[in-house]
Amino acid sequence: MATVDVLTSEVVVPAGETPAGAVWLSNLDLAARRGYTPTVFFYRHNGEPGFFAADAMRDSLARALVAFYPVAGRLGLDGDGRVQVDCTGEGAVFATARSGHYALDDLMGEFVPCDEMRDLFVPPAPAAASCPRGGALLLVQVTYLRCGGVVLGMALHHSIADGRSAAHFVETWASIARGAPAADAPVPPCFDHRLLAARAPARTVLYDHPEYKPEPAARAATASTYASAIITLTKQQVGALRAACAGASTFRAVVALVWQCACRARALPPEAETRLHSMIDTRQRLSPPLPPGYFGNAVIRTSTAATAGEVVSSPVGHAARRARAATSQGEDYARSVVDYLEGVDAMNLPRSGVSRADLRAISWLGMSLADADFGWGSPAFMGPAIMYYSGFVYVMNAPGKDGAVALALSLEPESMPEFRKVFADEVARLA
């Protein structure tokens, strides 16, 4: 088994004075998964001296923490026992490591999101990180490979940021590291989470929101054991798939084919219910929209259900239309979710995965994560370090490949070989 040698591990504090006090967390923050989102960025050495020098990465991180000062804080409780972020300025974990085992090309050929890869390239999470007065909210590790390439591993606590907010932080940090002019800096962050507070005095719950309720016993969540894969679709393949889906968005078209092929690979009975879970970003769906720099969780859970027979026997465009039903909700739905969460214990919602018949699809398309340039070029690859459980799929821009899409996918180990076969066959047929 491959190992890395940890060279240094320290806590990096903001480079300047930062506000004290606390940041109130919205119901969407409290409903987010209680833990970290580990991601990895692979960088090819560009031949320049000082490539990902530890001092440069550490110093730029300290400067980024000035603007993103809650990231340097810790989770705490307000006077009513509600979780908040205490802006203590205690800092983020920053580690450096060296791998004598991996060269970049070998790693890219072998990498799939899994516990082993997370343990190699992302610092371990503090044992009490989900509890008040837990550990650092940001963990970073720069690992130097034997070829000179670098893996940047990062884990940001999901209670304070969704994917788009994480991308905002990385974009800002990278901008500082490469010395970009102030005029080109990303927009400043906004920490006013009360913009997503429940409506008062009267809450208005207009929908059922089964995604925030426990699954019936008959649809118990899958085990955490999974097989994972990284699959890339070329620009031409994506175009052919979208054409087969009557011009559906890239995310909906890709997820529709994944859903269809997963039902086949799992050999689900035709009458079995299969549910496609997703998340939608509410930032631009509210009136008025959230500020461009809103930093927090602004995504809500949604889903749509069908029988496996319907998904498998219908053209892929039909599944894409069902995917649209799970991703087209507007302000009324978003505000209804927030109001619903006001009446439940948002800290103890079901977070144990999805049924073996279901999928959870997340879009990272259009985020700046795939272009994170710290001064030595964009990553050769970027993606999640782990997948949590089977039935999970991320749809991402493939770094350096204009118009291409990368999928990070997990399924039951017994289903993955058949999925890869039927998915490849369907992509080839569409082309």
C-alpha cells in the first residue's frame, strides 16, 4: 500500500486582524452533511523553480483567511444552543508531505475517490469536528510527488460552505498566490446567512420535502462500501447525448444516462421505485438573488421518482425530463424548504445515504475549481477524494479539456463492472 511522509503540519492563522464575534448559520447550513468535503487537485510540474513552494502556499493561505475569516474560526453554540461559527481566528491546518511512490501520470491512472486516497492526500479530520468547539474548519495538505508534480488536498467543513462557496474560497486563495492584480480579484465574501432565515412570523411550507425525512424501512440506505470510478465524456459525446435529450442541459442529460445505466446494472425489477436525488443552488432563484459573494450553504435537496422499468425502457430523453423535474424548482420551493427546516431538528436529519435503487447527483459544472491556478497553471485533474456511499455521482468540468465532462461515480461493488459496460455501450451508440 502506498504511503506518504508528512513533512510538516501547522496551524496557519489569518495574516491580519479579523472581526471577532459569531456568524449565524442558516437552516440550510445546519441541514448540510456534518463533516468535511475532501477534494484533491493534481498539478503537473511546469519547470519553474519554487513550484508550489510551501512558504508561498502558506503565506497566501494566511492572506486569504483575512477575507474569509469565519474559515479560521471554530464551530460553537449560541445562547439558545444553536450551532454557529465562532470567529476566533484560530486558523486552518496546513501540512506538507512527500510521496516517493507516485508520479503524476501513475496517480492519474490509478486514482479513484476512496478512503485510501483521502488518507494519503488530505489531513485527517479532527475527532470532534462536528461538535461545538471542534477542530479547524479547513484542512490543507500539499504533497510533492516523485516526478515533481503536486497534489493539493483540501477539506472544508460542510457546515460553513457548499461547493460553490468552496470554489469561491479556492479562487480567492489562488488569486492571492499567483499575485493577481486587485482589480482581477474575486468578489468579496458575504457572511449574512440571515438572508436565508425562515420567514417570520408565519412559516409557509408549501411542499412535502421527503428528501429531509427518514426513508421507509423498505427503502433502507445503502451500505457505505462502494466501488468508485472516474469516467470522462468528450465534448462530442456530451453534444450527442444532449441532442438525444432534446437539448437538455449537460447536467440533466449526463445524469439521465447514468440513472438509466445504473438501473440496468443493478438489475432492478421493473416495478421497483427508483429515485433521483439532486441539489439545486438557490442563489439566483430567489428574489432578490443572494449577493454574488454569498458564502455558506445555499443548496437544497430535491428528487424525482419513477419505476425502474420506466427509466430503462424509455429513451434517455425521458429520464432527462424527469431529471428536470428534480432541478427546476424556484423561490417558492426554496423558501418552503427553509421554513420546513425551522420546524424540525435540522442538526439530526437523515444523512446516511440513499436506497440501493436510488442515485444522488451533484453538479460541480461551471465552478472555478477545475481552473484553480496558484501561479503554476491549472490542475490536470480535480475531483472529490471520497464518495461517502454507493449511488453518488458528481458531474464536473474536465480540467484542460474544453467542453469535456468528468464523472466521479460510486456504486455497489457488484454493480460497477456492468455499469461501466452498459454506459460505454450507450455512449458509443449515441455517437
